[in-house]
Amino acid sequence: MTSSTRPAFSLEFFPPRDAAAQARLVDGARQMSVINPHYVSVTFGAGGTTREGTLDTVRTMRGMGWDAAPHLSCIGSSREDLRALLQTYRDEGVRRIVALRGDMPSGMGIESAGALRHASDLVELIRAETGDWFHIEVAAYPEMHPQASGPEKDLQHFVQKVRAGANSAITQYFFNADAYFDFVDRVQSQGIDIPIIPGIMPITNYTQLMRFSEMCGAEVPRWVRLRLAEMGDDRESIRAFGTEVVTDLCQTLLDNDVPGLHFYTLNNAEATLAIWKGLSN
């Protein structure tokens, strides 16, 4: 690839829960500065449960000289809360947001879900309140959102988000490159041509990976599951095998001119750097 078409790498972090975790986050972020991320994103807990932590972490990342994009979810939030938060981010100089529906917090009934029930509603609100101030990222699901009634319905939900004003998208993680390419083809057949960035999940823990994948609807190929299960508690072997699998996936994506890669770091510098260092880009 030429320098003008180099893929843009980005990183996702989650807000730390205590001072020790904060120190680990900062140390890990500094280690990952060699990646020179196009931007970093910061997650937002179900129902806004990490709202202050998200803002604090955005400030930390911006203090390190990075463009930071807070996640913003509408489930469990009022329009007034969302307007206030958008104004806070504008005041902070934030120019990018990841707009999500968000997960329903445990114990929250649908009557408490808030006025906005879909990510497309949130995108519309952001545009109505702030015009073109924010670059809006939305989520994409190459293997279908786990709560969607079918692939075509899920595709139309994505199209709605884009037509509401989204600039680009980050996918749920996947391990089958064909699922991503098929999704992009289907999106483009709808007349949509925004950048769709593959989301990349390092493999470091078999139990954790299977739990995450069950929740989000990501398919872990049978051969990968079997290999990981056979390794049991051998963390070193799991990390080595996981790095090989995910690096190969990333290289396939890069070789086919994807616009970038978005690493779900889980605040783990070692795993993300092991993949990044193995790439020819």
C-alpha cells in the first residue's frame, strides 16, 4: 500500500475502576503509542453506568495527544441527559463519537429504557443537536446482531443508521473474513459507501472469548474452538495460537484493502502489540 492509502489503526479502551487499573491503562496506552492510532475509543457501560469514567478516560487519552471518541449509548438515557453529555463533549473539544443503542442493564425493564430505543434515533439526535460537529461512528454486525430477526432486517437497521447521519462504522469482531466482505458487498448494494472498519479481538483467554462471543453473536470457528479447548489452562499456548489466528485474519483483511483495523484491546497492550507487530502493512 502507498502512504496515501495506508489503513488507519484505532484502539478501544474501557474506563478503569480503580487507581491501580488506571495506572495499568496509562502504561498500556503508552506502550501502544507505537501503533500511532488514528483515534482511540472509550466504552460506555450499560445504561451509562461508566459515564464519568468514560469522560475521565477520554480526558486522559486526549492528554496523551490522541483523538479520543467516547462511546455514547441511548438505552437508559433521557434526551436531556444525552443533550447535556453532547454539550460536555463539545466543550471538551471532542470531535468524534461512537453512537450505539447500548445493552439493557441487568434488571432494567423496557419501560426504563429511555426515549430512544435504536442507534439510528441517537444518530438523528446528535445531528439535530450538533450538526456536523461530530464524526459519528456506528456499529456493524457482519454475522448479524444477536437480537436481529434476520440478516436482511439487520442490514436495513444498519442502512437506517447511515442515512440518519453516520460517517463510518466499526464492526463487531469476527474470525471469518468472508463474513466481513459479504457484509460490505451487501451494504454497498444499498447505495451505502461509508468506511466499514473491521473490529479485531485478540484471543488470550478461551473461557472469556466464548462468553463474549455467546453474548454478541460472533462465531468462533469450530477448528479454533477445538484447538483452544484442548489447550486447557496453558495460557502461553493459547496466547501464541490466538496471536497467529488473529494476525492471519488481519493480514487477509489488509491484503484486501480494508480501510483500517479497530482493536478491542481490553486494555491489554501485550496482546494487541503482538498482532500489530506481525503485520505487513
